[in-house]
Amino acid sequence: MQGKRKSSKWKVAMILFEMLLCCMSACSLDKLYYADKPDPIRAITETFGTPLWVEGQSDGSEKLIYLVRDPMGPDCYRRYFIVKDGKVMGGGIE
């Protein structure tokens, strides 16, 4: 019994760790993907279209927010990019 409990706790811990890792990397991947683009804002616009709205941030950056349909289901989610001085500083999913 003890071995099975320990094994299942370990599996749950690993699954939670992988989920946390995926969530943490979601923002940094945006920055890495668009860092090589000569005009990242144009690349984002070509991919996602015109943003639904743009929020100005206190540090002078802008948060471009898009509504994206989930390809695996009927739901939609908000996708955002943080842009400052023509460069993508981060992004993610809300």
C-alpha cells in the first residue's frame, strides 16, 4: 500500500510540475519567437490580425490583446503580446 501511495503522489507531483513549466514558458516563447523577426509587430498583425484593443502599460509598453478561437473546441481565449519600442517583451494567454 505504501509503495502505491508514494508512486501515485510522485506521478501527481510530476504532472503538476510539467503543467507549471508549460505555463511559465508560455510567456517567454512569445519573446523568443518574435525576437528574430525584423518587424515583430507586423508579423503579429499578419498572424492574428488587428488587436481587439491595446492597453497602455505604466512602463510605456503596450499590451496588444486578440480574441483567438480554440482550434480544438468551440471556445475562444484572449491572446496578448507585450510590446515596447517595436520589440516583443512577452505575451501569453488569459
